[in-house]
Amino acid sequence: MNRSRAGGVSLLVALIMAGYALFSYFGSQQVNPTTGEKQHITLTSQQEIALGLQAAPQMAQEFGGLAQDERGQALVDRVGQRIVAHSDAERSPYRFEFHLLADPQTVNAFALPGGQVFITEGLLRKLNTEGELAGVLGHEVGHVIGRHSAEQLAKQNLTQGLVGAIGVATYDPNDPRSGQTAALAAAVGQLISMKFSRNDELEADKFGVKLMSEAGYDPRSMIRVMEILASLSKQGRTPEFFSTHPNPEHRIPKIKAAIQAVYPNGVPDGLQK
């Protein structure tokens, strides 16, 4: 097969791959039952729950397993379930469970699809009030009801499909340098995914402000969490939280705007800090 014909076949295969990836992504649209937002998602809510339950033991193991601190676990349970019971999360299809992880050094919190929420002992020990814990857990519950993991999976499948198509279209076995184009395409794909992820983090902050306010917590406590994390960074102890979340100092103005939207006349007295 001559080079021009081979190039034509590669281009055809690439177009088919790209077309399938685009059709699969844009052809899969669901309305979020909690937020009413239209999202490009292929998983059902029940599949999200199953996925989260399957992944939870392995995720816990990576952070030293579940903590033996019964009082700490009880506190995380109580605050987390209070947020769920008094907010839109209660009306979602998800089963929320809150876990305290035994890792005393890592400062992080995260949520799996379907309602499995985790916080490390390392982060819990840095928090000073129940309201600050509510800010962390509210943010993670926001990820779940926002279906961010399911969205991210769909976006990754799209990115992988397009990157694969570019690699097929540009690769020339007679020119090793052509592989650099595929590598560049993969790097661009990673940047796209990172951008989406950071947008999800900011949306989760907005959800968190709303959820913790509905549960009777002072949403300004979330600002204090950001200040604690920023302080740790300035001390040279960069939390793992930073690897998956935008810089806290950049998030504070957004959180303040979200609080203003919930309480346009000012945060009322009597909310738990």
C-alpha cells in the first residue's frame, strides 16, 4: 500500500473515531433530577451509586483505611447527615455515607459518584468548628448532586476518542517525529479535562454554600476553611487538597458571591459557625 493510500485510510479511520466520540458525547444528555441542569452524561444514578460503592474500599485503603476514632467518625456522620436531611440532597436519588479516613498527614476530602464522601483525619484536625466541617462536607455533597464525576467520565471518554483520532490521522510509521503530534494532542486533552474539573470545584463551592445554609450552618465558615488551607500552604505544607482543587485564595471571592446570592440582605444571626 503506497503512502498516499495509507494516509487516506488513516484519515478515514480518524474521522470515524472522532465522529463516534462526538456523537456518543453530545447524543447523551440527561436532566439532573436535583438541579434541573442538562448534562452530557452516560451513567444512570443507580450506576453512579454502584460505581461509588465498588470504589470506596480501595479509596479508603489508599488513605490508611477507615479511622478508629469513633468520636471523630460520629461527628462526621452527624454533620454530613444533617446537611443531607435539610437540603436538596435529601431529594436526590443518592445514598450518602460519610467516612473518616485514618491518614493523619494528608489534608484532603473527596467524594465518589453516588454519595460516598471522605475526609482525612489530617484535614479534620485542622478544622476548628462544626461549621467548618459542614463547609467541607457540603462542598463534597455538592459534587455528588452536581453529578460531576459522571460528567467528568463522559468528558474523558470524549477527550480520549478525539486524541486517539488525532493520533491515527497524524502518525506516520516512516516519520518518528509524527508521534510528537499525538503527544501534544494528549497534553491538550489533559488541559481540557483539568479546566472542566476546576470549574466543577467552583460549582461545588456554590452548592456547598447553599446546602450548609439550608442545614442551619453559617456559610462564612467555608471562607475560614479556605483561609486555613491557604495558611498551610504559606507554611510550606501544601495540602493534597491543592492538587485537585483551585487555589483557596482564588475561591474566596466566589464563595462570598455565593453567600451574597443566598443571603442578599446579609447572613442572619443564629446560624451555627
